[in-house]
Amino acid sequence: MKQVVFTRKWPGNAVALVQEAGLGVVERPDFNAPTENELIAMVRKGPMAIVTTVEDPVTARVIDEADPSLRIVAQAGVGYDNVNVAEAARRGIWTTNTPGVLDEATADLAFALLCSIARRVPQSDRYVREGSWTCWHPSLFLGPELFRATVGIVGFGRIGKAFARRCTGFDMNILYTAKSEKETGIPSARYVPLEELLSESDFVSLHVPLSPSTDRMLNAARLALMKPGALLINTARGRVVDTPALIDALVHGHLGGVALDVTDPEPLPPDHPLLALDSVIVTPHIGSASTKARTRMAETAARNVIAVAGGNRPPNAVQDVEAQ
């Protein structure tokens, strides 16, 4: 019986779908991310598929050490920068992802972070819990309004557009940048170059995949272009932002605050300088953490596996492979 390895336990019916297709299942019970060596041990045992997450280091070494029966790395997520796709393709192994199933959940969180960093919600909550709330004061936890403010959206794919739709409810002026100008269906959205977006926006939200062109896209020079006191939200990938430059911009007061669902490194160690700053919100990569989205992610990955097991091209392939 062909075997499928899940590196995590998932909600929903993904395991049942695979089993109903006549495939065996191995679920790794550990909560933490597997190491490279642990992944190598998994793929050496002869599975035809491995269902992975963004934290699983599917390196060239993992691919090279895999048993010849491995036919697919089914990433449960949209991003797949943790997978050496080129090496997998060279070995005739499919890499797939799960586009379109987590867009709304991630946009929800990005907008929640926008509201939270603007109105200083976590800081206010800590203030109360620490016993510091003794009276109402007109200067307590002041922050900018979202209504009719300017928001810059870096990356205008499915998630960026979903985030923009949420901004329209606050009558925000929406600037966006992408590889090219797009038909957005959002009258208030206007395409501008990245430098103009950064200099004109009260809030900047990142929605680009990690690639050579976006790796540390927001470096010191570009962060310096942002308005004094502007707020930054990142639900994309941690390495889109140069972390030391970000810390410097916060410590010296150029930026008013940042809300991060993704970090570099990820996860952050408890003594990381970002966590010592009161102007920073960090959540543990929960952009897709709705029950519906996580269920659909795993089930979509399962359907990609089932297609390959049946000798078919998977519906969400991110590359072509040579016929084996």
C-alpha cells in the first residue's frame, strides 16, 4: 500500500480522503516542526507523498535522500519557499500548494492587526491586566483613525485584494503596488510605484510571496521613505522586511509601530529585541488560523496527493516534472 506522511495533525477530513483513496497514512504526532534530519528519516521509509507546512525544511538534501517512491511534496499552504522546488522537479517529484483557500482568513487577520496596532489594543489590554488602569485620561493610548486614512498594499494578489475590500468599509484611500497595474474592481484603489506608496501611506500592509526580488524588499532605505509615525503590517513572509533595519526604525521613532504575523527569524526567540518594544505586535503565524481555512488547506493538499497517486497531474502543481 502506498503511504502518505502528514508532518502535522490537521483538522477536517484530509486523512479520511487519503484513506478512502486506498492510501496508507502516517501522521507525525509532534507539535513542533520537524528538523531536516527528521524529514530525511521520513522520506527514506518509502512514502509516495509527504504533506508539509511552511516550517518544514524540504531542502535539496531531503530530496536527495528520499526513497525513489516519493512522488509529491504537497505543501498545505500558499507559500512554498521552504521547498527546494527545482531539486524536486529534477527528481521527478511534484510540488503543490493550496491557493485560494486561505485568502479571506489571512485578510481578516491582516485587517485585525491593522486595527490593533492603530488603536493599541494589545498594549491597552496589558495595561489593564497589570493593574495600571486607575482612571480615564484624554491622552491615554492615543492612536490614528483608520477612517479615510491612506493604506498602501504591497502585493495585490488574492489576499491583497481581499484586504483592500475590507479597507473600503472604512472609506480608506487605497494605494497598491504589484508587478503591473491591474483591474481591481475597487474604485478607490490606485496603482503607484513602491516608493510613492511608502511615502504617501499612513499604513502599509505586505502581501507578497518571498522570492529573490522580495527578499528584504523593505530595507533601511525603503523604511526611511515611510511617513514618520507610519504603521507597518506584515502577514506575508518575515524576510520581506530587513529585521535589523526595522528595529532601528522603531527604536529611533521613525515608525509608529509594526504588527507582524511573520518574522525573521521565525519563531522569534523570547529575548529578541523586537519583543522588548511596546510598539510591536507579534502573532505566531496565524494568518490562516480559521477552522474553515485550515481544514480546506489540508483537504486540498490531500486531493493533490490523490491525483498523483492515480497517475494524474495534481491540480495545484507549482512546477512541471519530467515523466518518470
